[in-house]
Amino acid sequence: SLGFSNYLNEIEVDYNGNQIEFIKSVSNDVSVSDISSFIEILEEVKYYGRFSSDLNHNIDKPLDKVADVVSPESMTSYKFGRLVDELLENGMSDDLRLSLDAQLNEWIPIYRSIEPAFKKEDKIASVEVLALALSDLAKISAHVMESGTLTEDEAIYYTKLKANAKREIDGVFLAPAVHMIKLIDSYRQEL
């Protein structure tokens, strides 16, 4: 939780040093900030599900996979989910619109920014589809809030995108996907 993370910071426990080192190691020629923003919204598959695809996992293996460095819960995703819930419960306000737009506009360009890293770094190559799903879902979320609908082409692509966005890959999943899908689907149901 956020409170526990703050507590660890206060007592100077370096609980995310492995994540920082991982991000530096895969950020060749791309923005460390954007790689960090992407890693931060991935979560580990729950209930030991990540090990079902890695039956040879043992304590001697290096902790150098994406699943080894993601947080159990993404606070960014949690906060975004709260914004979506507020929107669906109370309707849009100016402050809410600013907050939602700020987050979506941070996610929209992430894939293009970090795309070269997927070509160079085997450690993150497998989660490229999740980065693309993040950017595309953010783009569609912003568009549906603006226009209230999807074009026919967007609707066809969105059907495929939903399946990709919810995939569990190498023990991780895209935490904010469920919130963006909820947002998009709620707007579409109101048509």
C-alpha cells in the first residue's frame, strides 16, 4: 500500500532499488521516465499465477524479469480507477476532466517513446503488446470522452484491443486496462 511504501521510505529501506536498476538497464536510447511510467502501471499476476508459465523457477534464477520488479499494486492505476469511478457515479466536472486528461495524455505517447527498447532488450520484449495496448486504450478513452462515441474502425479495433489489454504475459498484466475499458464501455452504453 501507499502508506507502507511511505513508511519504508521514512526508515530508509530501499525497497524498490531492484526496479530502479532494471529500468536503467532496459532504457537504452529511450526515456527513463517513460520506461518507469510503463513499469509502474504493470502488476504481478495474483495468487502465484506467474509461476504457472515458469515451472522451472527456482531461487538460483536471477531476478531480472519484468515480473520481478513490478509492484504488487500500481498506485497510479488505483488512483486512475478512483477517477473513473467518480466519473461514472457523479458525472464529469472540470477538475475531474483535467485529472483524467492529464493521465491519459501521459499514457498516449508512451509506446512510441519506448518502442526502441523492445527491439533491443529481451528482458522487456515480451510485454511490448501491453505498452501498445496502454497507449491505444488511452487514446480511445480520450476520444470517447470527447466525442461520446467510437468510429466504426475504432470499434472494430477496440474489440481486439480489449483482449490484448487484458492479457497476462510473463507474470504481469496491465493494471489500468480494466479502468479504461470500464470508461469506454460506459460511454458506449449511453449512446
